[in-house]
Amino acid sequence: MTALVTVLVLVPGVLLGALAATASAAPAPAAPAAPSEGRGGSEGRAEGTPCSAQARACVDRAGRTAWLIRDGRIEAGPVRVAPGGQGKETPLGTFRVEWKNRDHRSTEFDGAPMPFAVFFAPGGIAFHEGNLDSPSAGCVRLDRANAERWYASLQVGDRVEVR
């Protein structure tokens, strides 16, 4: 009887040990390939920009330039912009156009005009017409012609990348 109990206790342990060894020795299934980010350049980038092919608008904060992208290809740009300055930097990241206002006035800066405003990041960060010779308070300023173009081209929900 003791021998039978020992065998019944040992056999499951041996079988479980063998199964564990087999499972750890088996090659892991291959990970699925990363989905392509679309057309437009190596590694899913819109060629000539620091942004992905899925971006509709791209900002190179350090380079003070921006692009409009459609289907992974540059539609406009690079154009000169004035992003936020020291302590009020335009936030880096991936965002969505939240809303637009052609004749917006800032509630934060005494009603300062923000023509052709396209809001895309928390805190009221937007593309809009403005002075390109000094940093903004976080927004991305464009000259008038480009502010009008960004306003006309971008729609609520469009992807905006700031790099």
C-alpha cells in the first residue's frame, strides 16, 4: 500500500515536471508583424518629416516647421512656425483636432486675436495666425496664408503630431 501511494504521488509530479520542461523548451510562437503605418517613407514616416504617415498635421518643435500630410505624403510644407517658448513649450505628442474657430479670441490673454484657430491639445493649444518672430504661449503660430490653409484643411478628429 505504501508503494502504491508513493507511485501515485510521484507520477503526477514527474508528469507535471516533464510538461513544464517541454513547455519551456518549446519555441514561442512568432509575434505578429507590426502593422505598417502606411505609405510615405521608411518606418511608417511621412517622408521629409519627423511624423508618421497617419498624421494629418506635423510639427517639428525644435526645427520650428510644420507640414500638412495627406495619405502619407506632404500636402504643404515645410512652413515656418512659432511654437511655444521657454516654460510655455508646445506639448510634444500625438493629438486630435478638437474644434475650430475662424475668429477666436483668447480668454487667457485679454481677448487677443487667434484667427483661424484649430485647437488640438489640452489647455487651449491651437494652430492659428500670429507673429512668427517671437515664441508663443504654447500655440503653434502660422503666417496668415498658412493659418488659412491649416484651418481649411484640418477637420475635427484629424491626427496632429508634435515632435
